[in-house]
Amino acid sequence: MKLHKIMSGNYFYSRIKLTVLMMCTVFTLGSCSFGTSIDNLMAPPKLSVEQEQIYDTLKSAAGQNISLKYPKSGPYLSAFITEDIDGDGGNEAIVFYEKTGLTVEENTLRINVLDKFNNKWRSVCDTPAQGSEIEKVMISRLGTNNRINIIIGSSLINRSEKSITIYNYIPESGLIEKSFSSTYSFVDVTDLDSDKTNELLILRGGISGAASASASAYKLNGDGKYQEYKTDLNGSFNEFDQLVYGKINDTLKGLYIDALSGTGTIQTDIIYMDSSGLKKVFASPEECAATSRPSGCATTDIDGDGIYEIPVQRLFPGYSDKSESEQIKKTDWMYLKDGKMITKYSSYFSVTEGYAFIIPEKWRNKVTVKRDSINDETVFCKYENNTAGAELLRIFIAKDSASREDRLSAGYYFLHSRGDACYLAYPVADEKMGLTAGELALYFKFVD
């Protein structure tokens, strides 16, 4: 997520100093001249006229002892948000700030709404917010209702408890009113059922051994009532490693939920929404648990076709009687087809090095993998009669120019580079199972 923030006061200057120092380490001398005054470099960027007006109006209304607060994620990452929140065609302003000097009973996190009158900003509403940190802000219509909703996720300072609150700005009274409040682990606004209207999607963590995690989608009808569509997830997850939207068939998209299911492991649940409500793909916890794998094996669209694959790990041939530390695992990339999980590709997948090598069809069920620890290479071999046989391919990752040039001079192919690392491969000639340079490039995949 990219941050774009407007800052002020001492916090503003400290961030500017840090930015200047980072720029000097990244850019060349021509970009950061040592002949330039450091005081000039630390001068804060000039706010726009409108931003100055909003900030001055806020300080006049709330006092000088304030500090701006910034959302940590989502589409709005500034303490100043200017949007049309009442549908009148003109923008209002929402500012998040913290006020010092309040009594213990009052929450220091505040929301101020400003509106324009006779082309001048005026503070029309100031109210306490939930929690102490702003996690995420979304502004959207929901369902068939034309009401514009200000959706604010907030948390306590340790971020252990998160709450979502929906506000609506009422210009006639100059107030923002709460219309919805709930706890959440993940929240988003999306058109999950592809009906051209948005839903509020909330995931809530479960209680280990007691209650399953759950997903709820909320629509807002013409009468201003929230309609909830809910399904339990296939586990008592309370932490989510990754969440991505992707196709589950030709017409529907779903949410792929990589959840932490135990020490060092994750598993994937998938939910979607159609005209009858919110549903999950896996009918039982056992089906969901079948996707369990080590942390770092995230759901990925490995071939870029818009359909996400879930990496499920199994042993390569020849390792069933080895200790866990000696085992090398094959990764099967599973995808949804007609409501069932089907293996799309099998591969060698290195989580630490961030790449996968897809097993070619002509190799399927005929190869295994071993490590050449002396040369620091991954070796693909024929596997026949329960024995590893002739080599077919070596993959080496060069971390310096000397080792790179050494391998290239020995006939290795250059596959890709990332940062200082160069990924090189040496295919062994074989009439039936040998690979061409084009096949090497096709089967090598970076996995972020």
C-alpha cells in the first residue's frame, strides 16, 4: 500500500527529515547535492490553498493542541478527506485528529466534519471516534440505497480489537449519525455478487475450540435497513494471513481467505455471494483443512489468468521414509473447477527464494528433486523403479557476479533476475525428457 500523507507540527518535520535522509542514500549526488543547505531541504512542502483553509478552520474550532491522525490502510491515507458525503454535488471535508487536554472519560480520537458556506470552510460537527487509531476509511453507497456512507474502521493502540462504524452526514442538522457498528477482523466494500451495487463485507475471528470465524455481507435497502447475509467459516480462525478476490467460475468472484490455522501453518477458505446469499465453497472443515500448508505458501494466481491457485504440498517421490528435515516437497497448485479442487500444475516451490518451477507434462510422475548442497543447486532427476536416476535439470541462484559468470561460462541459461539474484538453469540433453530454453522460461515462475 502506498502512503500519501499531509503532516504538520513536530511530527511533520521529523518525517521530512527522515525522507530527506532516505533520498540522499537512494539518489545520486546530482539528485542530492551536498552543496545544498540542509535547512532548505527540510522545509515542509506547501499545502494547497484549500488544505490550508481546512486546517486553519479546524484549529479555530478544536484549538491548537491537536495532532492529525492517519488511516493505516485503504483508499484514503490522509488525515484530510474531501468528498461529497451528502450528495449535493459539492465536497465536504472529514479530518481525523487527536486532542490533548481532554478528561479521562473523553476519547482523544476525534472526527471533524467541515462544510462550505459562502465559499468558506466551517466546522459543522466534531465527535469522538471509536478506539485510538484509524485503521481504514471507505466512503460508498451500499445496496440499492442512495445514502452515502462514511465507513470507519478503528482500533485500540495495540490493534488487538477492531471496530467498524458507519456514519451518515445530515447537512440539515450539521451532524453525523451512526447507523451501524460492529467488531471486525477484516472489512471491505465490494460488489461480491456482481449485481452492480456494493456490499459491506466483514470477517470476524472465532474463538479457539468454541466458535467458528464468520463472514457477513451487508446490503442497505431503500428503507435504510441493513440486510445481513452470513456464513460461518470452516474453522475458529482469528488471524488472517492474506485475502484476495478472484474468479471461482465464469460469472462469480470470490474471496480467498488464507487463515492462520496453527503454528506455522495456513489454510484457505473461499466464500462467494449469489442471489441467494453468502456461501462458502468448502462444505466441511475437513475439506478446508486439506489445504493446510506451511506459512508463506500463499494463494497465488501463478499463471496470471485471473483464477487463483492454492498451493498444497506433498512429498516428492523417494522421501516417504526420510526424516522431515531431509524431505523435499512437491507443490500442487489447486484451483476450483465445477465446485471441486483440481490440480492445475505441480511444481518445485522454494518459499525462501520466491520461485516455482512447474513440472512439465512429460515429466509428470517421472521425476523427483534433490539438493546438491556442495554446489548449492536444486537438481531434477528421473525417478524410475523407486530410485532417483539421471539428472534432467539444475537450478542455481547466483548472488554475486563471479558465481554468475562462472555458471554462464559453463553453459547455464539465464532465466530471470530479481535484485542482486540471478536465476540460472542447466538442462541436461535427453531425447524424451530434455527441455529447451523456451520451455525453461515458460515453466519458471516468480511467486510473490
